[in-house]
Amino acid sequence: MKNIISINKKASFNYSLSDFFICGIQLKGAEIKSIRSKKINITDAYCIIEKGEVFIKNMDITQYKFCQEESYNPKRLRKLLLTKTEIKKIKRNLDEKGMTLIPYKIFINEKGFAKLEVALGKGKKIYDKRESLKERDAKLEINRKKREK
């Protein structure tokens, strides 16, 4: 059973997502307590690869209210914990034009660890986004008609 903390809804709207990877996050101090209390924002976050390691930038984890650390940076660079084969696969896909690695979902697993689900995505054009909106509206309309019956 997963305890979902946050989902990046912009990711599925702005990108067509293909491959998903679940990875750990290297956290410091009381950051896990902030994540468990849902004080996290991943909508503006993005992933980069440097020297064979994957990092996440702009993931905003608000400082835990009982933590007294003065030099706390909520948007610091955090390392993602992936295997070498997964990193190679991601790197191979990122070399294609238009591909990017997007944080999609953060959750707490059965053991109590914070996990991040990242996805490989290709940016959608404006007409693709309009098509997504039309599909969503059609599904809502169908559901409304079912409820009315």
C-alpha cells in the first residue's frame, strides 16, 4: 500500500509520459517529516544527469516547523537513488530530441521511505494539449450522463 503525498498534474498535461522509474531520494535532517506532513511541491521540479548521477532541482520541501536549522535551503539539489542500468537507460532516452525526465509522483512506501516516481516525457504541442482537454471533457460528460440515469 502506497501513501501518495503529491502528484505533478502538470506533467501529464504538458508531456506525453512513457517510461516510469521509482527511485529513492537522498534527504537531510527533518526533511522526511516535512514530506510526511505533505509540505512538498514538485510541480516546478525537474531532473538532471551529472557525472553519471541523477539529481532533482527545484523540489520544494518546506522546513519542518520543529527543526531549528538556520541554513536550510528548501530547493536544494537532491540526489536520486537509481541503479546504474536505470541511469544508462534514462541517459540513452534523454539523448533523443525533446525527451526530458520529469518528477511525477512522490509517495511513502510500505517500509516508510520516501520514493519519487520519475517519468520520461516528450513535450506536447499546443494542439496535443487541446486534444487532451477534449478527451477529459468527453469523459466527464459521459460520467455525468451515467450518474443522471
